[in-house]
Amino acid sequence: MLENFWANAAYSLAPTILVGLIFWFVMRAIVRADRTERKVYAEIELEERAKFEAERAAQQ
């Protein structure tokens, strides 16, 4: 075991910081994926609504 106080402090904090960074990256990826999915879904829904309105107008 290291006898240097600062080295001991760094070794004891390193796992916590590492786990925190991994958690942050995972949550960031999830939020970005959700944002992208919602954007794509909105675009698809807009296209489908336009198709529906065009078909509805053609029938009348």
C-alpha cells in the first residue's frame, strides 16, 4: 500500500470518478438516441399525415 497521502486519495477516488464518467457517457448516449428517435418519428408522422390528407382530398 502506498504511504503517500495524495496517491492514496487518488487511488481511492479513481474508481468513483471512473464509474461516474461511464454513467455520464451512457446517459448522454441514451438521451441523444431518444432525441434522434423522436425527431425521426415526427418526420415519419408528418409524411404519413400528408399522404392521408392527399388521399382524402383525392377522394372528394
